[in-house]
Amino acid sequence: MEPAGAGNVKTQIDRALTALHRNIAPGSSQAYLFAICCVVVSALAHLALGGLSDDVAPFVTFYPAPLVAALIGGLGPGVVATVLGALIVWWVFLLPQFSFYMSREGDIISLLTYCAGSMLIVWAGDYFRSLSKRLEDEENFRKLAVQELSHRLKNKLATIQAIIAIHLREHPQVRNDILGRLNALSATDELIGTTQGQGAHLSDIASAELGPYALSRAIIRGPSVFLPPKVALTVALLLHELATNSAKYGSLSAENGRVSVTWSASGPELSLEWRESNGPVVQPASRKGFGLRLLARALGQFGGAVETNFDASGLNCKMNLTIPQSTNGEAAKAAHQMGMWSPSDP
């Protein structure tokens, strides 16, 4: 495992290179100035190492300069760093010093090897810079496309809600049920949108679904779990269905009623419990309504199951499911980027 200190240093270096990449245009005067600075730093490093030992190879500290110059400034600055570094070593560090005459055949070979190796490094660095820029542009385009798609979906959802409200105005119960479920999906889509389509945090989903019924009456507790999109939408629908039924017939319909939503995770296995208390006496349903059928079918696609108990104090619903392994890695990546745990975390 990488030491914490090394990880922090690597992070700082990555941030510095990213800032330079964004602020210095390839081929600009700033890029050439940056290449010269890289060579100067290499020369100072050689002098510092030379003070410690006389056996330091003349070109060893100069190889990073062309690479960094090409990564930041492109092909031209990389070539400048190569040529300038070769001239400085030839003039200052090869014998006889302060002369472009070389008396040893090994120095000539070292100089030619440095130039050839550095030009290869410059080509690779410039290719990597171009590839990185292309990937960055594609990522920005993808984010823009996701935002545009999200905007269009919101407009379509608003249109659908308006159509439903008009055509079902004489059936308010059916109309409200459908609009409620659409609003639940819309709220979860908003949460998923904040992670660029990667998923949503389970606690955020629970808070969004219980928010309309006063969060002060709800207990939401469990480890930090990040759900991929399909699982997040399913869980949102389930919690919405339970919250709606509770507001009609259960604890949320009573002044002192309470609801607790708790969960635990072990690898990809997720267990979720909905428990109501201080509500009216609940009688078991004579047949499965849409909500219970929704619970069973929704969890079935993830290898899960649901167990409902109508206790004297209120409904107790236990659910479990398995988060698909194919999406677990994506959820873990998004969770790591946002500083969250994923279900696969210990």
C-alpha cells in the first residue's frame, strides 16, 4: 500500500501539472519560457548532485526537462529543452569545461545518446499531451450532452405530467398516484445527475423521498452506500411507495407517527428496513396491491426479496438485494471521486 505522505505528494504534483496544462497554451511564448525554466532546474539539480559526488553522469538530471516541457508545451518546447540541455552540458559539464571541444569519445556517444533519447521522449510526451487533450475534450462534450439530455428529459416529464393532470382530472386518486411516482423518479434523476450519471447516495434518496413528510419525524441511518443508476431508481420507487402508503394509512398519517429507514451493506449485499411506529393499527392487506407487487418485482431483478409484517405499532418491511457487480466498479469509482464509501468497501 502506498504511504499516505507519498499519496499527498503525488496529488500535489498532479494538481500542479494540471494547472500548468490549463494555463500554458502549447507552442506559446509561455510554453517556451517554461521549457527554459525546466532546463535551468535540471542544471541546478546537476550542480547540487555534483557537490555530493564527482561521479554523477552529465545528462542524468536533464532527461526530465524535455519530457515535462513536451507534456506541457508540446513538441516545439520539448525540442528546445533538448537542444538547450545538450548545449549546457556540453559547455559546462563536459571536459574541457566552457568549450565546445570534446576530447573523449565517450562524451560524444553520451551527447548523441542524450539527444536521440530525449527526442524520443519529446515525441512520446507530445503524443500523450495530445491524447490527454482529446480525451478531456471528449469528456467535456459528454458532460454537455448529459446536461442537455437531462434538460430535455425534464421538459418531457413536465409535458407528461401536464397531460396526465388533464386527462385524469376526473380521477384524482389515480392522477395523484401517477404524478407522485413520476416526481419520485424525477427527484432521483436529479441526484444521479449531480454525479454525471454514475448513481446516487442512499441517504440522499431516503431524504428526498421522506422530505415532503417532515424529516423531523424520520430516522435515516446506515453506512454510506453509493448506488448505481438502475438500483438507485428502484430504491427510490420503493421508498416512495412506502412513504405514500404510510402518509395515507400508516404512521405518517398520525400526528405522532414515526418512520425509520435503516440499512446495512456487506460487499454487494444490501439490506434495507422500513419500520413505522406510533401510527394507527394496521391490518394486513387481503390481497397484494400495486405497491407490494412493485416491491417484489423490483427487488427480484436484483436477486432480492421483501418481507412485510403488519405489527401493532405499524408496518415493518425488510428488503434485501444484490448490487450488480458490473456496475459496482462504476459506483465505487464515483464514490471515491466524491469522497464517499461504496457498498464494496470494508
